[in-house]
Amino acid sequence: MGSKAISFGVGIPMMAVGGLIALLWAPTEIELGSTVEFIGSLIGILGVVFFISGIFYRKEVLIS
């Protein structure tokens, strides 16, 4: 059973913000356009990682 809070609360918004930064903000920058595009892409990729980790997240009981 996955964690909806991680997948939908963190992963999807990060993908959306990263995509918006890379597609809308980067072309408007003259000097730092490639850097802004890289940061937006990095945020989107981290959002995908959080989304996938939220799908596979599971609480395990520790037996001691």
C-alpha cells in the first residue's frame, strides 16, 4: 500500500513546478536560460523520484 501523501502531495506538485519552470521561465531568461532550464528539469526529475517512492512506500513493523 503506497503513500498518497508522498505521491500526490509532493511528487506531482514538484513535477508540475519543475515543468513550468523549464518550459515557461527558462525561455524568458537571456543570460541564465540554460541554468534555469536545468534547475526546472532537476526539480521535475526529483518529483518523479518522490512519486515513485510514494508508490512503493510501506510501513514495516519493527520486531525487537
